[in-house]
Amino acid sequence: MRTRTHILLAAGGTGGHMFPAAALARELKRRGRSVSLLTDQRGLRYPGLLRDIDHEVISAVSLSSGGIDRIKGWLLLAKSIHEAVRFLRRKRVGMVVGFGGYPALPGLAAARLLRIPFVLHEQNSVLGRVNRLFAASAKSLALSFQPTARVPPRAQDRCAVTGNPVRQEIAKIGKDPYPAISESRMLRLLIVGGSQGAKVFSDIVPQAISLLPAAQRQRIQVTQQCRQEDIERVAKIYHAFSIHAEIAPFFKDLPDRLRWAHLVISRAGATTLAEVTTAGRPALLVPLSIATDDHQRSNAEALIASGGGWLILETEFTSANLAKKLIKLFAKPHELRTASKAALELAKPDATKRLAEIVEAFLPKLEKSADPAFKPKTKNPPAHQARKKRVRA
């Protein structure tokens, strides 16, 4: 009997969706499950992320534009759903896990058309649009935050708080002590701006560090994620003030850099927050002001309330304000250590395991169900066979 036990993960092309999906894929593979990941072209831009994960790229488009672009978007969506249906049938998929983002929509729509059960995972503290669209039909809705806003009433009884899956390399960091700080040691900053860096950090952070007292500047060591077009001008500022800095659009060894960081400056994306809390690193957060439903500010609230980090709104994020904050923190390193402990208390290092268990909870039922094309033998022969027997008699 051929059964549908292959698991498909459908994830949008941003790092906030891709990293949790990749973490779950590896955990399910470790448990002996057959897994594929469905994404768009953007999902391939993270070096090494999918190196050992079977994956398929489909067409995907946001429907937020208007006019002719919106019509083209609907046509492309129909095409991508068709592509997803063919993929699900070819792989004999028996379970789909959606991670949100518009590239996840075709896979989830195909699952609903083919009556394949699916689970949703929400990384943010506000349920995203695609997940809201499918929440009422999901077998389970795995959440990263308690509470999570905008969960439909019909899905409330199927919610479980798992946390947000992170890479194993990052999960191990929280088990080690926070890096020591003393007058003779470097103060290490890690600046990450999301999937491909953030221009605002390129504009503000180097100028802020240049405003620090000379004694502090000499101790600063910077690792900063920048867009490619910003690297040259950012490097010039750091070089002018003799500040040791490494700058790149993407760091393959980000877990190692997070391990030695004393302070993280970043947006308040859900995956970034999951990584800094799991690693036990204090963070200075600058939520993206145009984020859908202002979810980044909502994401940051739990960390700020616990004392695990500090918030600077984008409207107040200036070089002068950032410099003042850094001067205070570096003058009182015990505040960084205290914030590190508070961040670690919010962590859910077993989030990947929890989510895998939710997915597997539905698999036994799937493994017992036959291929829809399989027709079991019955005690009474089909009518056409019965007629043949009567003719022979």
C-alpha cells in the first residue's frame, strides 16, 4: 500500500520565514521523515541554507499592487497554485506546513484543493495575512508569542505556543556564559538589518560610533550587515575613526558572530528576536515602522518588558540618540549582563522540537490511510465481475 507521508514546508522568501522552515526541515529529516521545501526565487539567496534540503521553486507574487499589476498578480497566482498542485501530487505529499508570506500561499491553496491536511506556523506576535486566510482550515496553528493578535475565533481552540524554530548552532549559544567584559577587553557589536541589511543602520550606526569618546571607540569591534551599495561608504567612516569593523551583505557564520557579541542592534523581526533570546544576547531594537500591522513593534514588547533589551523608535533613531545610549551601556556593563539573563529567560530553545511533534501528531493517521487511487478488496465482487460469473454459469 502506497501512502502519502511526504511532508511539504511552504515558506516565503524572507529570512524570517526561511530560517524557521529550514530548522524544521532538518529536525524532521533527523527523525527519518521525507521532507521538501517550497519557496520562491528569493528563498535561494541565503548561502548554504538549503544545501541538504530538497526544495522546489515556484512563481510567487504579492497582490498588494493595484491596477494592471494586480491583474497580472492574480494570473501569476493561478499559475503558481497549478505548479504547487502538480508538485504535491508528484511528491505524494501527505502533510503541508505553512510558514506565512505570500510565496507560501500557492502551497497552502493546493493543499486545500487536494484536501491535504496542513499546519501553520506564525513567527510574529500578529498573525500574518496568509496565515489568517488559512487559519480556520488548519489542523493546528503553532504560535511564537502568547498572546498573538488577529487569530480568527474559529482557530482559537487549535492554537499551541511552540516558539520560533532557530538553527541548532544558535540554540547551543545560550548554554555558554555571556562574554566577559572588562577594561582591557573589546566591546563587540553585531548589527543586523534583516534579510539583506537595512539602509537606516548604514546611515545611523557608523555616525553614532564616531561620536563615542575616544576611549570607547578604541575598544569597539563591529560586525555589520549592510546592503552591497552601502558597504563602501560605511567602511570609510569606520576607517576614518580607526574602528575595527567587518561589513558584508550576509554572514554565513552569523551564529559564531552572535556567540561573541555583547550587544545586538537590529530590527525586531520575529526570527531575529528568537535568535537573540535563544542565544541570551541583549538587543537594542529599532522596529520597522512600515511593517504590516506594526508587528515588529509588537514583537519587541515582550523582550523590552522583560528587561532583555531596549527600544528606539525609527522616528527617534538618530546618531546622537544612539551614541548616548551606547555610552550609558558601555559605562555600566552589568546592565548588559542583566539584560542577557532576561533575554535568555524568554527563549524557547526547544521550539523546533515542539513544532516537529505537532506535525508528527497527524502523521500516524496519514500513514494508515491508503492512496486515494487504491481500491481495497471487498467481500462482494464488483457488479461487472458478478455479471461475468453469471454468464459463464
